[in-house]
Amino acid sequence: MRRRTFRGAVAVMALTTAALIGTAGSALACYPSDGRATPVPKNASTCEDAKLPGQTLVRSDELPTDVIDIEGGVENKDKTLTIKGVAKGVTITAVVVKGGDGYNIYKPEKLGDLPWKDLKSPLNGGRQVPTISHWFVCGTTKTTPPETSAPTTKPSTPTSSKPSTPATSTTVSPTSTTAPAAVPAGNESGTGGGLANTGFDNSWLIWIAGLLLVAGGGLLALLKFRRKASE
């Protein structure tokens, strides 16, 4: 009797323990809702809690943010989240979406190119997509130092130590040219007169003077011959 009673008590305890474990498991149950994500039946609020690489860049309770461009999430009790863009210099290592009894971990290599649409939490115990309670993004940022332009300095030209050559003055001796003597005005025809040339040629006067002398001589000879003839 005692052995049967002991075995019955053990069986009851085993059934009770199994029932308790099953109840606890159903209370924390989560089921895959997206083939791109890994469901985890726990709660996490930071990348450190979820043991994910990178730091917590932005959380749903720290909006607005200039790290990512988002749509949906928590404000309107949405069940999906879309990341449309990422700021320059930001590298995302994981996106965590929490809702119901667990959270989904999304890795960029499984999401492909932006935008990343319809990110959601795992299915709850009733196999429904729960409303998103919170989400956060893990990653790193690269700070780009401000561009500084180096001043452009023109190298100075070294001063030559060679003495400068004095300028040589070249004396140009005037070239002597023999110019023909200027003919006085009025003597272009070669008559030798000192009067201005009026265009009147006076060479015929010499001939008239000669003729007058000859005629005068003849006239004197004729008069002398008549005087002798009358005597």
C-alpha cells in the first residue's frame, strides 16, 4: 500500500510540474512571423540586453531621430515598421521589434536593399501578430571630420647672388651723308639769277641785245660812209 501510495504521489507531482511548465511556456510563447527574422521569447530594450553587436543608435521612445527614416512603429499602435532610409555614416547591425511575448531580430543581410518593409514582432500564443510595444536599432556611426582646406602658399623665388650685369649704353654715331647743295629759289633753270623764278625765261634778251649791238654798229658805219661820200 505504501509503495502504491508513493508511486501515485510521484505521478501526481510529475503531472503537476508538467502542467506548470506548460503553462509557463505558453505564457512566454512566441512563434515565427517573418522568414527574414529570428524570434526570441524574451524582452529586451537595448542592444546589450539582446546581446547584439553595435550600440543602441535609436529607440522608439527617443523619437524623432535623424539616424533613420521610419514609417509606422508605436505611435499609432501599428503592427509593422518600415525603415525607408539610413543617415550617411551609419551602419546598422540589427533591428529589434518587440511585441507580445517576444521580439524579432532582423539582420541587414537578410533584409536586402532599402527600404525594409513590414518589420514586425513574433506571433503571440494565439498565433496573431501583436501590436509593437517598442523597437530599437543597433549599429555604428562613422564621424566624418570636417574638411579643412590647407592654405596654398606660393613658394618664394630665391634671390640670385649673381651680380647683375650693368646696362651698356650704345652710342650710335650719326651717319654723315653728303646731300646735294640746295638750288636757290628762282634759279632752277640754271640762269644764275638771284630773283625768284616767275616762269619767265630771259635768255632771249641776250639775243636781242646782240642784234641791237650789231644793228647799232651797222648804223654807225652807214652814217660814217655817207658823211665821207658827201665831202
